[in-house]
Amino acid sequence: MLQPETKSSVTLWQNLICRLEGVCAAKVVLSPDDVPEEIHILASTNKSPKALTRDVQSALMAVFGVEVDYRIISIAQIHSELAEKDCRLCYTGIDTKYIDGRGDIVVFLSYGDSRVEGRASYTSRNRTSHLRGVAYATLDAVEKCTIENGSTHYDLITTEIIDVSGSPVALVVLCDEQGHQLVGSSFVRENMDDGMVRAVLDALNRRIARQIS
């Protein structure tokens, strides 16, 4: 069993719950002894509150070895389309150019009625540098989206385009401030740039949903 460290136990609990299907955001209140006192969840209507409560109890028992009383879990549900709009960053476009030995990338994201753009530059004109630039621009936009609620910095470890059953897949590996690695992936449908942006969002959206909801 994993034992959450005292300093970051709330974050670990919330990150785990936000990874469950249908969960948009989570707020956990722990006692000074790390005993759960309140768990508040914003979720879609894809699952019943009873089923979602069981998922939360099972996940916390499996990862932390903690049995949680269902009575401290409160769940608010919104329709799936609203959950997607309010609790997820959406990719809306990208602008790239390479002039005089310098590549500039702007990635556009939205959440609800808000819009934000992230920027990055690179100098080596090759696919690897370009895709890393796309990932960095996406991370810049993500940090701007969450800055009002205490944004978390993510380091970029690697970007790859791999083959899965004959189809190209964009893959990204990130690292958060606690040293935890995150993996995101997306099939390349329009082009590699779009696939890489969506791979970054795949790695982060569940974790940062509570910061923008």
C-alpha cells in the first residue's frame, strides 16, 4: 500500500479521485492525522452517485489502504456536455512559423467562456525540436489557465510519435513539482502538432480540472 506523505496527502487523494471515470473535480478535507473528514466531488452524470461512491472507496482502499465511510462523500453532478465544457481544457487552435532560424509556436486553449494562448520558441529546424516546442507552448497555456488558483509547473521529459497498429500516436511524458511522472497520448488525426497538444492535455486535464472549475 502507498502511504501518503503528510505534506501532500490532500493533493495525492484529490489527484487519485480526479482520475476516476466521470470525476471532474474533487476537494478532500483531512484531519491533522490524515483521517478523511469530508470528500466533495463534482462529476458527470455518466455514473450514479452510488456507483461513483463505491469507486472512490475502492480506489482509496487499493492505493492508500484507507477505508472511507460513504457518509462523508458528497457528490454534485452536471450533465456530461457541461462537465466537458467547465472542467476540461479544450484545444482550439495552433499557429506555427519558422523565420530566420527561429520557430515560434502559439497554442490556443479554452475553458468555459475563457480563452488563453501559450507560446514557445525553438531554433533547431527538425521534427523533434518542433514537437517539443508544441508541448512547451501547450504547457505555457495550461499554466496561464490555472495561475489564479495556484498553478503547478510541469517539466517536459520527452515527446514521441510512435506507431500503434499502423496508426501514429503522439506520446508525451511530463514531471510535476513532486517528481511524479505523467503520461499522455493521442492518436494523430489531423496532424502531429494537433496530436501533441492533445497528448499534453490527456496527461493533465484530470489533474487540473479542480483548478479551473
